[in-house]
Amino acid sequence: MAVGEPLTCRRVGLLTILQTHSYAEDRAPSFLCRWHHLRAYRRTPDLGQLTGNIQVIAYKQTTDVSAHQVQELTIDYTNCANAAPNTTFGTLPSSRVSSSFRSANYSSNLGYQWMHRTEAVPYGVSGTYTVDTTVCQLQFDIPTNIGPPVLFYYRLTKFYQNHRRYVKSLNQDQINGKFVSNSTISSSDCSPLTLNASGFAYYPCGLIANSVFNDTFQSPVLLTVAGSSASNQTYLMHTNGTAWNSDGSVFGVTAYTADQVAPPPNWHMRYPQGYNADFPIPNLHLDQGLQTWMRTSGLPTFSKLALRNDTKAMSSGRYQVDIYDCKFCPCYVRISLIRY
């Protein structure tokens, strides 16, 4: 099986602010484009294709389950690096936006805008290794206060995490933190991603970890505070609580040392020199983005929780969200597996 061989798929990105009730929360992960590549695996030419769409969603939970309580803003940032203006904001096409708010006490009359730019992003403990990374910037109005809590999601469509070979492509002992020998990994369900060319086991091994979602979402920045002349304010959102509490018990601190294992192929940007002192082996027990990604979804359209704020309302005003998208990541999300 060739690693990284692309198939024709399309990628869509959406940003959504949504208010709804608590039981509808589909907990799921964030992930860092600057850390990982999402690529394809292909075994035979006749395999079915999967199409990836990305949606970012945030919403306020309430105890009111009635439909009229839902407030939502959705922005499609598909192919921002090519479709959006470079280094200057331009109008986001109305076809890429949908919203539903109960009331409004703020409007900038600027509408929805977007642009892209390039930034040299540092990696490693020392930060001496940098990669030129595309940043998609979105600006939008929140016409009324929402939350707390406020939840920030992305969504994939036609991404078949429920394929039987994909679902089983991991080693439970390895992610629990136990030392697993190379010989055991080589014959495990992680196939085809078991050992690298030098005979070192991938950590974590398998298709699920290797294909982890890879855009990085920065906390929204409030550009204009309604009714005042205050300066920009960051609406801090975090990854704590984006995974289920039970996930932490499944992912343990590894017994491996950096010289015993290798990062998955699509994690090369995060670990360009493999695991070492400057690029230490990850602590999966704390990586809630990966934990949620590896809790595979049963349907080909699913939302994954990326960020949240449980204590502070998101005030009305004009906001900006920066999304880091790897320059070297495929512009189209691709993965191919046999379907039954």
C-alpha cells in the first residue's frame, strides 16, 4: 500500500456559531495543521473514494430544547488559500455564509470578509525550525451575546471513519502507554502503518492517528466592542474538555523513549527530525484533539469539538478567527478505503 497517494476529493471549511441544548453536543477534536498532514492510503486502483468537508462550529448550550432557541453562524472557508484575496480583506461570497440569530444589538455593516496570508511558523522546543504556513483569516459580526458555554466545532462530510479496516487500525496496548515490541506492532491491526523503513514502530501506529484532522483554529478576537472604543480583545477558547472524560483513561503516558519509535508519516511537519530532545515524543494522555479524533464516528458526516469556553459569554461585536492550514497539506482532503 502506497502512503500518501492522492485520490480526487474535495475539502470544505465552515465556521459556525450555534446556540442549542446540551444533549445535542457532538464532542470532538481540534487539530493542528502545522502538526500533521491528512493524506490518503490506497491499496488497489478500484477502491472507493471518500470526500472530505470541513466545518467549524461553535454554539451555546441551553436547557431550552425548542427550535426557536437555536442561533447559528456558518462560514465556508473552502480553499481559502486560492479563493480569498491575498493580504487584504475582501468580501466573502454570500453563498458561503448562513446564519440564524434571535435578535441583534450590533452590526458593523462590513459584512463577512476573508483573506489569506503566509506566516513562518516555528516548530520544536527551540523554535528554530520554521515552515511557511498559509493562514486563512475570517471576519464576521456576532449580533447578540451568546453563551456561556460556547463550543467551537469543525465538521467533515463523506469521511468514512466507520470503515471496518480504518476503525481497527490502532494498537490498544500502545496507546494505553505500554511498551509494545516492533515484532508485535508489525503483525498488528495497525497495518499498513506499523514500522518505518528503518524498522522502528510508528507511535501511534495505524491509519486513524496518521490521518488526524490538521487545521489549527485560533481563539476568536473581538475587533470592536459594542458601545465602546476599547481595543481588541481575545475571546479565549481552549481544548480542555473537548474530549470525553473517559478518553483520558484510554490514552496513557507512553513507556517508549524517543529513540525506540518513529512519528507516523503524516506527522512529519510536527516532527521533521523524528522524536528527539527538540521534538519530544507526544503525551497522548493530554492530547484531547487526538483522543477525540480516534473515537471514530459512525456516520460519514460528523462534527468534532475543537475549542470551548464554559465560563464567559461571547459578546456581540465584530470578530476575527485565524485558521492555520499547512502549505504542504493537500488542498483537498483525501482518503481511500475499501467499502462493504
